[in-house]
Amino acid sequence: MNAATLKPYDRKALASARASALVISKTGDVAAQRKEFKILSTNMIALAKATKPAKTYVQYCPMVKASWLSERKDVKNPYYGNDMLTCGSTKEVIE
């Protein structure tokens, strides 16, 4: 993804996504990682809508009240591992 070709609000989403990814990578605190993953996912969904990559699914977990991107239609919830692995549904398809 070339940041120079993005609109200003998409560049802001990219910067925020990078910051969240950095926080996730530097902490072992799972609660902090989950919080940042919500922010990362929100920004990545915006970027996916702006750039239209390969078919991508926006999935949502009502228990966590958060979304994420997936390349697969079947739900594999990233928030609580095996405890909530199939919790959620596909809310949108980005093509």
C-alpha cells in the first residue's frame, strides 16, 4: 500500500494502524493487545474499503463489540482464542 496515493483520512488510518501494531508487538499484556487490536481492526477495515484488496470479510463479535478482517468466510474470532473461536458473524464483504 502506497501511503502517498491515499486520501488524507486514509493516511491517518494507516498511521493509527501502524501505531497500534507497534503497541501490540511490544507488550505481553493481553488486555492491552486486545484493546489495540480493536483500534487496528477499525483502521484496517477503513483502509480495505479505500483500497479494495482481494475479497475480504468484515466479521463482528457481539461479545467483545468489535470487528476484524478475515480472508475466510468462516468465523475464527481472534479476541479470545479457543474460548470464543466461532463467536461472531460476517457483517460485510469488501470486494
